[in-house]
Amino acid sequence: MSEAEILAGLEAIARERLEFAGPLRRDANLIEELRLDSLRLLTLAVEVENRFRVRLAPEEEGAIVTVGDLVDLVRRKLAETEAPS
């Protein structure tokens, strides 16, 4: 899955579940610019797991500051699931 597809998926989640109206930028801060409190961050994490069929570990979630961080993490997780065992 491409970065653009992941970003589009995240933008859809932000619109549908978090009432975010603007376009998402990679450098957008999740807490400051998207105004996500702890409950909304949890909602985002659950929706990301559901939409992309990945599992986000709590320690990984804590390292996410920007939309770009989340895009990179989802790409990494998707690559792990696609890699042959």
C-alpha cells in the first residue's frame, strides 16, 4: 500500500470518526493540530487497526507525534504482514 493510500485512509478516519474537516499533512501534530485528547487518540488507534488490519503496540503508539509518524508506522506494519515468513 502506498503512502498516499495510507494518508487517504487516515484522512477518511479523521473525517468520519474524529470530526476533522481539513486535509491531513504529514507534519500535522496529532494532539495540537488535530486536537486529539486521550479518548480520541484511542479512537484513532482502533480505527487504524480496523481499516489497515494491523496491530499497534502501546509502546509504538506512544512514539507517534505527527501524521507522518503514523503513516510510517502503518507502512512498516503492512510490510511486516506482507513479508514471507
